[in-house]
Amino acid sequence: MAKEDGDASGRWTVARQVGQFALVGLVATAIVALATSVASRRLGEREAITDARTVTLVRAQNIVEPVLTDGLVTGDPAARAAVGHAVRSAVLDPNLVRVKIWTRDGTIVYSDEPRLIGQHFGLDTEERAAMDAGRMQADVSDLSKPENRFERTQKKLLEVYLPVRTPSGQRLLFEAYFKYSAVSASGSRIWRSFAPVTIGALVILELIQIPIAWSLARRLRQRQREREALLRGAIEASDAERRRIAGDLHDGVVQDLAGVAYSIAGSARDPGLPATTAVGLERSAAEVRDSIKSLRSLLVEIYPPNLEEAGLASALSDLLARADARGVPATLDADGLTEPVPVAVAALLYRAAQEAIRNVLAHAQARTVGVTVATIGDLAVLDVVDDGVGFDTDAGAARFEGGHIGLRGLTDLVADAGGTVTIESQPGSGTTLHVEVPIR
């Protein structure tokens, strides 16, 4: 069942990674499509403006200029009629909606809008420069100008202007107005031409990459599982070796020394021995017992006890043997353990006690240390109290950072389990570590 859960979790991880890859691909496709749209529209607009310039040049020079006479400038009705006939029949079309012909002083001498003929507005600098230099210009019309009041219903126009000449050589400015919607439509046509190919290619590329990404993600996940399995194997091998060494020491050397201690103590009680010899044997037995305590403390360091089998109280008792062996008498009060403590909670309490004892021996200069463990309601509670030098709790954060107490990681673990770690201390008054962890 665990394997099935792991496989399901692995498949979900792979699916999530591939989904993220596909999402990034879709975003990239959208960005490219947007960029292509903008670029193609701009290209289309440039092409449409170029077409408008070409149309204006061809119609101005081939249709309008041949019928121009000096009489148009002086207001001759026949000259104006000739130009009007040419404009209406061969110049205007659905996209070219207005024509104006100007003199250099800004007078309109002809327009397909009769109300503009004869009115004076003045040419701007660019129009006069184009007229004098004989070049063609194209700009978006400023429909707010008075001369463009009859074109405002068109909303947006492109105006193209260039100079034309009468038979006497007098220059006039020919101005043609195109619907800007035709310019925009050209951009849209180019975009519609490019879009299917561009977006289609990106989508096909994305569809090709997704199976490849899925395969790579599965392989990566498989390699990760293999690494995890190797790591678990290494940890289990190390754990087994620690267990074997601890078991050999406990069942061999520790038991042998215990036998030696009993034997020496029994020999010391022989009434036939001299008093000095008996005292020496008693001293030797005590030293052997101290060595046994040191070995048991070492066994706890090499391989912590199995909390599920030995129980929390027994494990804490073995842990405190280390303090006794270092000359700091340690006591354990486990009478308050009225309910079974889950293994995970017991492991947290054991680790807290281990860290506290380590710091007591390293820093506290304590004479005694006491450990109390109990269950109170739905909480498992641990207290480690020493009578050492203590410290200023206001500097607690700095001490945590410096590793002097070394319980930062433990505090985080207990917090993850829904519990709390509290440290109370004052210089010269010892230290109390209080841990509470929910057991339900």
C-alpha cells in the first residue's frame, strides 16, 4: 500500500512538473503571438502607408497634374471644372476620401468639398518644406484644424501631400486624405496571414516537447527515488552497525564488568581479609561500577534506545547515567506518566532532554540536574532543571544564534508538532527547560 501511495505521489509530482512546463510553454506562445501581432500590424501599416504614397504620387502626377492650368490659381471656373472632373472620375475611391490643392500662401484653390475652395488657412512648416523641396510626406491628419472640419466624421485620416506644377511652372500642393481604417486593415490582413503559421508552429513545438518533458521528468523522479533509496540504505546500514556495536558492548563488556564488580564486592566482604585489602577491593568495585555507568552512557550516545520497546522513562534513565558518570547527580521523576505517549512525541521529549543534559554538562557548571516527565490532560510535559550558573534570558536570542543552548532546531520541530519550548533562567539561579507537546 505504501508503495502504491509512493507511486501515486511520484506520478502526481511528474504531472505537476509537466503541467508547469506546459503552462510556461503556453505563456511563451501567447507572448510570441502578441509580439507577432504587434510586429505584423506595424509592418502592415507601413506597407499601407507606402501604398498610399504610391497611389497619391501616381494620381497626382498622371491624372491631376496634366489637367492643371494657371487658371485654377486665378479662379477660372473652367479650370476648376476640369480638375474636378479628373478628381471625381479617377482619383477619389472608397479609401481616398478627400483631395485639396493649395497655393504656397495657404489658399485652397480646389477641393472636392466645394465649401473649402477659396478659403485661406495657411500651410504649416512641414507642408511648405515639402512644397519647396519637391518631396512627398505622409502624416496622420490633425482633424482639430479648421481646414479639416469637414473630415471630422471620418475619425482618423492619413494625409499624403506632394508638390505639383502648372504649365507655367508654379508649384501647388496636392493633398490626398485616406481612411486610416484601410491602413489598419492592411496590418490585420498581414497578421492573419502570419498568425496560423506562427501560432501553429509554436503549438506543434509545444505538443512535441510535452512527451519529452514527461519522459525527462519521470527519469528525474526515478533517479531521485534511487538516490533516496541509497540514502535510506546507508542510514539503515549505519543504524544496524551502531545497533550491533551497542549490543555487543552491552551483552559483552558491560555484562562482564558487572560480573567483575559483583565478584570484587563479594570478595571484599570475606571476613578473613585484612581491613586494608577489603577497603581496596571495595574501592575497585566502585570504580568498575563507575566504568559501567560510563559505558552505558556511551551506549546511549552510540545508539539511542528504542523508545517503542524500552519506553520513555527507561530511555531517560539511561540518558541521565551520562550526567552521573560526569559527576553531576541526576534524578528522574516519571510518576506523572499516566497515559501512553506516542513514539513521535516521546522522541521529541527524549531529544529535548538530550540537548538539555548536553548543555548542562558543557556550560551550566551545575551540581545537580533533575528531569520530570508527565502527561497532563492531552499534553506530554518535560522539565529539565539544573542549579548551574544560569544566564540572562534577554540575551537568549544571541545565545541561540551562537549555538550555546543548541535548541533552535528542536524548538522548530516542537513547534511543527504543535508544541512549545520555554526556557527560564537567571544568572546564578540555574536554568529550567519546559517542553509541552500535544499527544492527541
